[in-house]
Amino acid sequence: MSPTPTGRILGGDLVLTRSFRAPVADVWASLTEPDRTARWFGPWKGDAAPGNTIQVQMVQEEGRPWMDMTIDACEPPRRLALSAVDDYGSWHLDMVLTEAGGVTELRFTQHLSGTENVGEVGPGWEYYLDLLVASRDGTPLPSFDDYYPAMKDHFESQR
């Protein structure tokens, strides 16, 4: 498989989009319900409300670690914003859904604090969002080896 990178750096943001032939409420559930997030990113636990911290398991990462994430905004079924800090830096994520004509578009944004690691981060989000697509479509899950380092230059060239 040779996935094509779609992510763009716009201002200080890394932006990726995916489209789904599904109602917005169904795509929202894929982003927010623990049994559905487990299919592509990882399960989560905790009291999910704006301002609260939940624990998310990173099942695609080595050791399948749990990570604390703060819910910065939750506006069902249109917008979810999360933030976290780990050994790799600060993560400020914003997911916005729009529906038109039976198609829901996900606009995934990572607000960057700098572009020095975008060659690693960009391919990672392409991979995760393609995992989301595959989990919804029932198609085989992609391999991260098809994304990195193959997509590294695409993102670094936008710095």
C-alpha cells in the first residue's frame, strides 16, 4: 500500500481532512465513544466533560501506554478539542465535523508549537486517520511502515 499524504501546514496548524459517507452523528460516535475509538486509536476512560481529564490508551504505540488528555471543548456532534503533554511535547488537537449531502467531513487540526517535528507528526496523523477510515469501512488496517518515513518529506517541505 502507498497512501498519499494529504496534510497541510496552514499558518501554525497541521490540518488533515477525511470524508465519510455517513451522518455526522455516526462519525461523532467514532471520535467519542470508547468502544469505537478503541477500533482505531484506543479506548478511553474517565468523566468526559469539558475541562476534565480522561485517560486514553495509545494502542498503536509501543507498550500501549495510557495518556492523560484534557477535554478543552465538546460540542456534540460538531467539535471536539483535546490537549495533552507528554515526552514528545504539547498536543493541541481540534476535530470539526460538517455534514452536507450525506457526507461528513472531518477536519483534524493539530495546533503546532513549532514545525521541527512535523516530518514525524504528520505521517503519524495520516496513519491514525486512515485507521479511522479502515475501522469504519471494515477494510484491513494500514501499517505505519507505509507512512513513515515515506511521507516525511511531504511534511518537511511545508515548513
